[in-house]
Amino acid sequence: MSAHTTNLMTNHHHSTMHPVAAAISDLFHTWAERSKRRAELARLSDRDFHDVGASWSDFAYEASKPFWRE
């Protein structure tokens, strides 16, 4: 999974932040989003997977990865 953002979707407070602080903030935000998406995948039912034409095993690897791994 990968998330792509545009300038409209990014945090605008970065213009006043130190570049290192902004990078750390972005990293924590990315980790939180990954963790949230993977937790959502883990909660899906077999019916949910069937609705999109997939099975749990199709997503199990992604759902099991730690938040810091892409």
C-alpha cells in the first residue's frame, strides 16, 4: 500500500518548522496512517474480502507488517 499526497493534502505548518522537525512529523504521520490502514485490513470479514473479489490471504501479509515497513 502506498499513499500519495498533493500539496493540498499536506500539513501547511511545515513552513514555520525546522526541516528536521517537519521530517520527523511527517514520518510519525506516515507510521500512524500505515498502522491505522493495517488495523482496518485486519478487521475485515471474509464477506468484505469476497465483495472485492479477494481473500484474507491476499491481504494477510500487508496487514501483518509492522508500521515502520512500507
